[in-house]
Amino acid sequence: MSIETKTTCPYCGVGCGVIARVDEDGEVSVKGDPDHPANFGRLCSKGSALAETIDLDGRLLYPEIDGRTTSWDEALDLTARRFSETIAEYGPDSVAFYVSGQCLTEDYYVANKLMKGFIGSANIDTNSRLCMASSVAGHRRAFGTDTVPGVYEDLELAELIVLVGSNLAWCHPVLNQRIQAARQVRPDMKIVTIDPRRSVTSDLADMHLTIKSDGDVALFNGLLTHLAGSPAFDHDYVSAHTIGFRDARQAALTRSMPDVAAETGLSVAELGAFYRLFETTEKVVTCYSQGVNQSSVGSDKVNAIINCHLATGRIGRPGMGPFSLTGQPNAMGGREVGGLANMLAAHMDIEDEVARDRVQRFWNSPTIAAKPGLKAVEMFEAVADGRIKALWIMATNPVVSMPDADRVREAIRNCPFVVVSDIQRNTDTAALAHILLPAAGWGEKDGTVTNSERRISRQRNFLGLPRQARPDWWHMAEVAKRMGFNGFDYDGPADIFAEHAALSGFENGGMRDFDIGAKADISPDSFEAMSPFQWPHRKGVDEGVTRFFAQGKFYTPDRKARFVPVTSARDDRTTRDAPFTLNSGRIRDQWHTMTRTGKAARLSAHLAEPFVEINPVDAMKLGIDKANLVRVENCYGSVVLRALLTERQPRGGIFVPMHWNDAYSANARVATLLAPRTDPISGQPALKSTGAQVRPAEMAYYGFAVTASRPLRLEAPYWAIAKAQAGWRVEFGFDKAPDHLETWCRETFGLSDRGEHLAYVDNSTRQQRHGFFQGEKLLLAFYLAPEPVAVSRDWAVGQLDARLETAPTRFAVLAGRPGADQVDPGATVCSCFSVGINQIASAVADGCHSVEAIGQHLKAGTNCGSCRMEIRGIIDDCLRQAAE
């Protein structure tokens, strides 16, 4: 008998509902929850592949001290003792927690309570600082509190959607699907994208503005000036519900239209067209994401956007408002419980003495943090200089994700005491821990998360806890009790959630935005059955419309919004030695540092190795050809990546994904290059505008391998490994050809004396191809050449799962391409259904001339939809070539 459990996806901030099904044999499958109001059954490629990421491969299953397995009691006792001793000798600010948007709200709540209310320091921050802190700062400056005014429905009701610094089609695919579905019903809906890079999302837009990096403040200040003199300016709203408009307008007036054009890199005509569209369209939603937030002027960008919505009164009404697209699954939940170093629980301000007293009385705690703690970049600087002597890292991998990552690694390595709670044993950060605590993973966790529209959903467990893994909240509660603190005797997540809800309503009276007091008395059974709901949900008040601010009533002392004057100029950090602007971010099918998505073969099929996007003209001037390996470097570090030449990247800019780490590549941790510059208000690091140099990485030989088992060792100047359907695929770059290649292959890939060996060697071209077979099964195919290896990679990967009974089929493997009787799917385009470019091209030749027709024929593009624009491009290319 199969059992189905409704839960929530653990990836981005969309917060999609998932139905997990466990069959009698224990096999797990997932599908979208059609009843969940965030996604109505839709899932992206990552969500669809969740069942492929829950195995125990690489899992941390027992507590460890200095690499040896130990008991929970020994690990927890030592953690509590070392933290207590450090606090006693050096004070509460000598310890810190670094937590994660991957934590459930209950985990976050206990961590915040322990650090701020019992240890007495605010040195708890989160990797969410890297994704949405500037939004928090902008909201607090404008609204008086961290309130997201709108809901997802506004995206479907809008007449104009402005996407700023957001590759929505790849980073929030389900929201993109909702918008595209609404656009099919209302074709007059307009979309504008604002991004230095012409992403896949830009292909969906009616207007794309290729703005210079950090030109957003100038752009929206120019818009504010335009709106102030237009019929769109809402005098009544501004007068009744806001203050500070005159100062904000005066600040914006310091730039003329030619000044704005120069700072944004846009023409006056482009600016005018955008400004008129915004002015004349009433229902406007401005969605912004990491291109806005991850900047040294991110907070000012947020307020420049909010200023325009306040000036027109386009906020809190259906189809209108500024909308922050959150990166992580529970960044919002972390904000609600005070997971940031400069906030208290329940959206209260740590600087507010009355709020501090209120929280301390509610917790009945011995102390309360009296000032903001160290934000993420500051925290690791304090670890480096010795101010922080005990550090607990939970559910995140800062050695890969933090800017100036090599310095962060050395700081953690030299910290006197480091605890890491994680599900995986061999992350870059876990390798530096004195104590490792095995955590519960998705499918095992039980609690709540909050998505970008303030919707709280249950994340339910449908798998048992493996071995000795335990939830993060339990780790912290047990340590708290061992440190002698009361108030941590929780029976489970329902108990913690009820306390969290009660605090939100405690002495509230409608004066604080975050209030879910109606759930304060929730029972374990009711918690188990709880349906998704949006806050606020005040005690005694029926759930209803949850948009904020259409009628004013902000959370400032006078209940009026603040226009914030902003004048920040572009923060251009390029130099003669580092002339390119380095932008980092996500790709379609990977998540953060790949500890989860790296396990799913189909998620690695689309883009299987680390790369750098560079404009073809720039590449030609640097002597870089298609698929060459290149070195990207600056004063902070150096990485080696595959060159991806594309006109989507403007000249003078490069883009590198954030995901690859030392488990999947030799040297591709892009955060090693990122400067530790931060926004002075939010503390969010500028991860999208570091200066860098690009040059060819001279390699004598290139290699490619498909292998049934993971290599025993990987020793080469360049390598990148990815999971394949029946094994692994590996790219190499060598200073010289490996000696005795057959022996090298056997030693590297653990073949010993196994496998029949076939080889092809061409001394004139210096190419070698080696195959190792056992019966009809391929164990290893290895290809070596003095230039990037010309092999049909996806076809070669498929041979690991093929029956190779005859000599022709084996020689086809050595040739690296299929015979006449075999099909080469080509590079993967649709990860959801494993459809390649050659299959799509063949379908076009057979008469499928639309994305919908391709979907009907091959299913490609019919699940998450992230590949639809790529399919459209293939169709157009095929039809153009056919017409020539």
C-alpha cells in the first residue's frame, strides 16, 4: 500500500507544495500538489527530481569528534562545555551561530532564542544575509517593518510586470509559469526585464533594458522624477499616507536624463519608453531579486523602487506593488523569528528597548541581546581575527558561498572550536569541523517554512530518521539544556511553532505586522493537519485579504510610509588588472553548493561543468575559442572554467555560476574571487560586481570520461565531475598527457585488472581513446586530445546503460559517436524529460514548428517550462537554416 504525504519543496522561496509518495517497496516519487496555492501542482526541474536526492550516499549518520564516531551525549556535552567555557572567559560575543535558509522555522526559532535570549549575544546570522538582507533594510526604512506587501496573485493580475535583476525563468520557474499562463489569457500583459545580462527570462519580455551593473538607483530615480510630473502621481495617497516625498524627489533631480543614460548605459529613447510604459499602466508589479539585493548599494536600489510605487499609490492593491522574490525556501521564516543578527523574534527591533523587554519577559530568559550582532561578512572577519572563538554552522556551506571564500576557509580552519550540523559529511565546510552533528534532511524534517508571499506551509516527514540523524532544533535544545538553560524542553516541532505563534501575538494589539497568534494554542494533531495560510492571522480575526498598505497603515510611529532619498552611484570596481565585471548567480538545474542537486543525474545533464559566460568579441580579443578552458582571477583568487561564448553576455562582463565546489571540480569556487564588500545598511555582500581578469588556461591535453563508478582519485590541473544516469562523467585538462594511459585509467578509475581493454591511438593527431568492458557492459570510456574533446557526450553517457555485445558497438564507443543505426539525443535541453537538442531538431524537421508541438511530440517543456525559450530558439535556428 502506498502512502502519500503533503509537504513543501526545499529549494527556492516560491514554496511549492509537493506530494511525496512512498510505495510498499520503499521507493519514493514526488509530484506537485494541485491544492497548494503557491504552485497549483506545478514543479520545476529541481522539485521534480527531489526523489533522486534523498539517498544516504555521503550522508553524515553519526556524531563525530575530530573525525571519530562518537555518541550523542559525548558530542553534545563537549559542545555545551566548550561554548560555556568560551563565554565564561571571553564573554557572550566571543561565540556565534551561522545558520541557513534551509533551516525550518522551528530550527531558526530555537537557535535565535538560545543565542539572543540565553547566551545574551546577537551573533547569530544566516546565509539569507547573502540573498535578501537589502530587501529587509529597504522594507524597514520605507514601511517601518519587514513587510512584503503583495501576493503571488498580483503577478497574474498585473498589466505590467517589471523584473529587475531577476532571471525568473531559471531561478523561480513556477512563478514564471504562472505569469506565462496569465499572459496567454491576457495577451496585453507587458513584461520588462532589467538586467546587465540577457538571460533566458529576457526572451519572454516585451522590452529588455541591458543596464550597467548597479545602474538601478539612477534608473528608478529617473523614473521617480518622471512620475512626479505625470498624471500617474497620486497626490492624495502621498499626502495621506507618506512623508518625505519632497526630499526623495530632490535627491532624484540631481541627475538629468543624459546623466541617467550615462550611468545606466541605456539610451534616452530606451529610458523614455520604459518611463512612459510605467506611467501609463496602472497595474504594475515590480519584482526584484539578487541583481538588486546583492550589491553594495542594494538597500538604496530597493528604496528607489519602493519610492516609485509609493508616488503612484500602486501598492497593496490587486496587481500592484513592489515584490521581493526570495532566494531560499525559508529565508522569510528566518526573518520572522529574528534569524538575522540585527532583528529580534516576531519582526521586533533589537534596538527597541521596549521590544527587548517584551521578548525577554515572554521567554523568561536570564538576559537579552542589547545590540545588533555581527552580520555574515563581519562574523567571519571576527572569526579570522580571533574575536569569535567558538562557531556553530548549521545547514550551510560558507567555504563555498561566502565572498573571499579562501579567507573564510582559513578563518574557520583556525577557529579554536567549530561545530557543523549538516546532512552531508564531506562538504567543504564540514571538513574543518571539530564536531560534526548529523542533521535531518528533506523528507525527514518536520516543521514549517514561509514563502515569498508570506504563506506558511508544513514541511512534513515521510521518511524515518536514518541512523542517529536528528533535527537541528533538537541539536540546539539539547545543548541549551546542557548549558543549564530552562525553556528548551520541547516535545516536538508543534510545541515550538505554538510558542513562536504565541510570541507573535504577545502584547501586539495590531501594532506589529507579523502576528499568527491565532495558532498559539495549536495542538499536535492540528499542527499535523495544518493547511498553508498567509500571515497575518491574528487571534479572533478571520483569515481574509492579506495584502498590506493599500489604505496606508504602515508600521512607523505615525503609520505613514517613508520616501527614502537615495543618490548612490554605480560601484564600479573594475581596474586595468581586472577589467571585467564578474557577475555570479544560479543556473537552471542546480541549487546552492550542489550537496543535494549534485546527486541527481538529470539535473547535471543540462550544464555538467563549471563555466564562464563571455561575449564572443571579448573572447576573440583574448584568444579564447569555444569550449576552451580559461582562468578567471583577481587579487582574491583564481579559478579555471570552461568558456561559454554567448552574445547574451554584454562586452566587459562575465557570468560564473555559484554552485561548483571542491567535491565536483578542481578549482571552480567562484566565491574565492568575490570581494567582501557589503551594503553599509543591510550588510549584504556585493556578489555581482567584482573586477576580474580572464585569460586562456593553457592545457597540453583535454580529456573526457564516462565511468560506471566514481573515480578513486582525480589529479589534474582541471577536472569536473557530474553524476550520470548509470555512473559519472568527467572532464579533464592536463599539463601533459598521463604516462602509460591504460595503467593511469585503471588506477584512477579503480579498475585494477578488471575489464577487457580496447584502444585507439592516432599519433599524427595525438588522440587516444580507451574503452574498458566487462561482458556486455561498459566500465569506462576515456578520450584524450590536444584540443577540447569532440565526443557526443550525452550519447557516450548513455552507453553506460547500454548492452554492448558486438565489436561494432564497442568501436562506436571509442569513436565517441553513434553508428548509423543509433540515435544521438544531443546535449540535454529538457532535464525533466531528458530530451536533447538533436531530438528537438529532428522533430522540427518532421513538422513540429512550435514549442507546443514539440511538447506534444516529445514532452519537452511541458513540466517546469524552464527550457521553453531554449526550445523556441532551436526551432527558429532550424527553420532559418532550412530557408537558407
